[in-house]
Amino acid sequence: MPLIAPSILAADFGRLAEEARNVVAAGADWLHVDVMDGHFVPNLTLGPDIVGALDRATDVPLDVHLMIEEPEKYIEAFAKAGADYITVHQEVTDDLEGLFQLIESHGAKAGVAINPDTQIETVSPWIDRAALILVMSVFPGFGGQKFMPVALDKLRLLSGLKKRQGSSCLLEVDGGINPENVKLVLDAGVDVVVAGSAIFGSGDYPGTIGAMRAAA
Ligand code: DX5
Ligand code: ZN
């Protein structure tokens, strides 16, 4: 069964703790927390203090997606704030092992993300090392964008590798996912589905999360 990780970027930031509690009560497995620095992506969102508030508001794993340059400067703060998974972008580093060790040294699980125009070969060798590989199905920066099918072949390749190598790495997809297209990524072998606007824009959190899970 897929894990459903609502992206709080699409939540009402004026009621963030309440929204987090509601979506968890509606069946969310994780909370996906989008961190943006206005440099790696053309948007600014939130920092460790908001992660801390979410950690106090719910008990589900916090899946922190760092869309930032120089993540090494902030990993400790996000881990201490309660991040369970910390995912960095392959595009911002030539020392992924160093970032992974830094994340793990602070007690979080290490993930790597790739943009739609980044080749899967840049991360597929990490399938036995990473706790999570995040395949972006939109260009990062904003919620509410259209799903990009280029993610499907990447997920299928990773899923095949995972089976052949007996890897426990979780495969995650993020961007433009909704109850109508989620079966595409489930059939491609994804383990964790991120959805923001499809859930928070639906007015029916249990129904939308249930529909996504039922597509499996
Ligand atoms: C985009 C973020 C995604 C986004 C998902 O930069 O990484 O997590 O919030 O939102 P939807 O599901 O609306 O595309
Ligand atoms: Zn994200």
C-alpha cells in the first residue's frame, strides 16, 4: 500500500497546525514539508521553526524536502526541529555522501531528489545508500502544477533496480499528483505519494486520501 504524504505547502498557513492535525486524522501517513530558499527555486517558504511547530502538532513522520542551496548549513537545525526524512537535491551538491552522513549524524534519514530534467543515472547508483529517492514530477517551486509523465520511466527504472538489488530505499514522487493520475505512479512502483493541492484544495481530506490509496 502506498504511503500518502500531503504537502503542507498547499495548506492554509494561517491554520497550519490545525490543517496538519486534520489531514493526519484523514489518513495521511507522513507530512511533506517543502523548504524553499528563493535561490535554488524562485520561491520562499519556511524554516526549522515551522518544522518544530508541525512536530509538536502531529506524530507522523515529517518528510522535509530541501529545495535549497548549501543544505549543509541547515541540516542540523531541521533535524533538531523534528525532521524524520531530510531530502536534498542532487543538483546542489557534488558531495552527496557527505550530506547523507551529516543528515544521519543528526538522527534523520537521508534522501535525494532529482528535477524533471535531471538524468536518473545521477541517483540510481544511490539506491542501496539512500533511505529515500524523490523523483520530481514538476519543476520545484510551486504547488498546483501539472504532472510531468517524464517521472514514470524514472520510477520504473528505480523500481526494477530496487527489486533486483533487494533495496529498502523508498521511492517517492512529488508534483501534480491527484486521484485521477495516481495509478500511473503506483503502477510504476512508487512507495510514497506526495500531493498538495489535490488534497488541501479538495475540501474532503478523507475522501481524497482514501481515493488515492484505493487506486493501488
Ligand atoms: C513543489 C513541491 C511539491 C508541491 C506539491 O516544489 O516540492 O511538494 O508542493 O504540490 P502539488 O501536489 O500541488 O503539485
Ligand atoms: Zn516537495
